[in-house]
Amino acid sequence: MCHQSVGLIARVVEAAGIPTLCMTSALDITQAVNPPRAVFLNFPLGHQTGKPNQPDSQRRILLDALRAFETIEKPGTIVKLPYVWDENDRAWEQTDYTDGFLAERPAKLDADQAEAARRARFAGPS
């Protein structure tokens, strides 16, 4: 789901009395949408909780986000978390989501079969 949609949904959910926190890696979009509260990580899109297969780092990021959730008092506040994707290489900032960056999408039949298998696995009793 895109940053803009999440921010807009957060505002509606908050209006219903349920607190929200957006985790974002798109600062400009988040600032424009102005969700009730957010944390920003300067990470590639889709990696707001850290690098894959690094549970300790992911846990630290999530705990820091939850701490921000507890301390943000002013609506629209965006807390910038201090994590860095790669201290020695910021090339991802130029290539993030450009042609050739993402893996090739599976064929429609393969994707449909995978989705059917997922639904069957998580379907409740009929």
C-alpha cells in the first residue's frame, strides 16, 4: 500500500478514536499527507522495518517506532529515526524503484496459483 493511502487511512482511523503510527520511507509524501503521527527511516521503499533477515535490527527499529508512538504529542509530528541503510553506500537513493531495480514479476498464472494457495492456507472453516 502506498504512503499516501496509509496516511489518509490513518487520519480516518484516528478520527474514529483509534491511535495510529505510520512508518515511512517517503518523507516528502508523508509531509504532504500529514498523518497524525509518523516515524521516518531513510531506507529504500518497502523496507520501513529494516533489512531482510536481520531480526535484531528490525526489532530495534520497531521498538524505537513504538517509543515515538508513546511520546509524540503534537498531531502531524514526524520523528526521524537515526538508522542508516548502508553507511558506505548510498547508491540505492539513486536507483530505488527505477527500471531493473525490482525483481521480475511472476507470470499471471503463477501469481494466481500462489494467491489461491495462500488463501486456502489461511481460510477459516466454511
